[in-house]
Amino acid sequence: MNRAVAAIVFAQLLGTSLWFSANAAAPDLARAWHMTSADLGVLTNAVQLGFIGGTLLFALSGLADRFRASRIVLVCSLLGALFNAGFALLASNLTQATLFRFGVGLSLAGIYPLGMKLIVSWVADKAGAALGLLVGMLTLGTALPHGVRALGMGLNWQAVVLTSSALAVMGGLLVFRVGEGPHLKLQTAKNAPGWGSVFSVFRIEGFRASAFGYFGHMWELYAFWTIVPLLLAQAIEGGGALGVSAWSFFVIGIGALGCIAGGRFSQRFGSARIAAGALLVSGSMCALFPLLIHAPTWLVIVALLIWGTAVVADSPQFSAMSARNCPPALVGSALAIQNSIGFFISVCAIALATASFPALGAKVAWLLVPGPLLGLVALSPLIGKKEP
């Protein structure tokens, strides 16, 4: 059973490498297509919007609970690999690239949330720890483009993107081979959830508390990841792009350790307390960081590393709590709708943070404070409550 979880987690890393494959190629794309930073942002948001649309479709239709999750992950991995390859080999301008990247986002909607469902199907009683590993791998995937740039690998951008397609195919095949675990049963056509039935989960107090806590968390998470290089560029004088890229990799990538550690500690203290602790730390860093931006460089980096560790450590715990607090027949759809709303919130936060950064600088972090604060308020009914 542990081997099954390890295989799913590894496959998720391979599959979600599609997410930021364009970011890894960003410098080459800027030169080849004369793209601005705003144009590169369009490509990133195309994936996010595709993911939002895809998760909304899976959630509203109930498809996430009507078919075997392993088959959905395989099909979506193959489709994602094809869209990604089309971006590398067929796109010749921003409009075409945006359409291909939107298709990648649609495909990821059948990889990431369904991967979480598969984890729950194998280890429902230890979902917090297992999902910590899964989200940790996603976090490493987010950081990887910065690491590749820092290492200065000489591959052309098409090769970088096509490598992600090959990895996604491998991940889909691996998940298909592992299959479903014993804790979640496939719904028959007679009792499968219908269109829109997923919204019934919001009537459940426990699910509502964890979902709204997740929404607060998502206001901060992706906006923070987006502005990390901008914050570092202010802090590292004379470090150049190489120094910013390397430190961005570490600041974002260290979140994987936060996810794994949070998953381990959730077995002892409960998912709600771990999530609340992470929200408290990351919210505090939102409030304090602008006061530290002119401190010695080492102190700024330490602060960012602490922030990077905490900002994503709560994410798998919210998914574990949501899965635990909704009917087994709706787990896939419930996680999909939670992801869809959460990522829409993140797009809004990214737009606000990036638009405000030229005027506010590091003080833009104060715009993120409401996220963890409201997340703590929403999560409060579950803190101290005994978990099964």
C-alpha cells in the first residue's frame, strides 16, 4: 500500500511538470517571439484558467466520481502531453501558444485533483501525511523552472517543453498501473452524482470550514510564489538574474519540506491544527516582511525561507479535511470544486499583486494578509475537534 502511494506521488510530479513547462522556457520564448513579461504572464494565466474550467467541469458533471480515477488521470496525462507538444512544435505566436497552454490547464484538471482522490482511496486514515507528499512534489515542480535557469542547462526551449510531455505520459501510465485503492468505491450509473450535486457538500459544516479556509490560503499562495523573484530582486543587490533565480528555487522549493513535515505532524496533532499553525506563520510573514526589506540580505532570505516553508504546508491538510468531511460518493467532485474556486481566487490575487508591485514594492505583501486571516476564521470550527 505504501508503494502504491509512493507511485502515485511520483506520477503526480511527472504529470504536473506540464504546469510550468513554459516558465522554464520563458527566457528563450522572450527572445524567439519578442515577448514581454506581460505576454509570459498571459501564458501562465492560460494554464490557470484552463485548470479552473476543467475542474469546474469535473465537479459539476460528477465525472470525477463516475469513472475510475486512474483512467481519467491516464487520459488527461496523454491529452496534456499532446497539448504541450503542440505548444512546442506547432505554435508560432502568442495566440496559438495561449490556446495550447489553455488545453494543458484543462488536462491538469484531471491529473491533480484526481491524484488526490487516488491517494485518499489508498490511505484514507493517513490522508494528511500522504497528501503532504503529493503537494510537496507539486511544490518542487513549481520551483523547478527557477532551478533549471539557475543551473543554465543548454537545452533549447522546445526540448525543455517536450521533456515535460514525455514525463507526463510516464506518469499517466504509472497511475493506470497502480489503479484505485480499497477505500473509495466506483459509483454505479444508478447512484452516480448528477450535474450540480457537488454543491450539496457546502451544506456540511466540516467541509465548509475546510474549503473556506483553503480559499483564504489560496489568496496568498500563488501570489506569493509569483512575487518571490520580485522581492528577491529588491533584496539581492548586484546578485543578478542568476542569484535571483537560484534563491527563488530555494524559497519556493522549501515548501515541499513544509508539506511533508506538516503531513507527518498531522498524524499527531490533527490536520486542522497544522493548517492553522501554517496560516498563522505565513500570515505573520505577510505582515512583517515589508518591515524587513531593507534589513541585511541574509535576514531577508531567512524570512523568505520561513515564509516559503509555511505558505504551502497547510494545502494538503485542507484537502485531507475536505475529503474526510464529505460523502465518499462526492470526494472527487468536492476536491475538484474546491480547487476550481481556489485557483480562481489565486488568479485574482496574482493580478492584484503584480499590478500593485511597481507602486508598493515589498508592501504588496500587506495585500495578502486578508487571505490567511480569513482562512483562520473559517477554519476555527475544526480546530480542537477530534479527527477520525
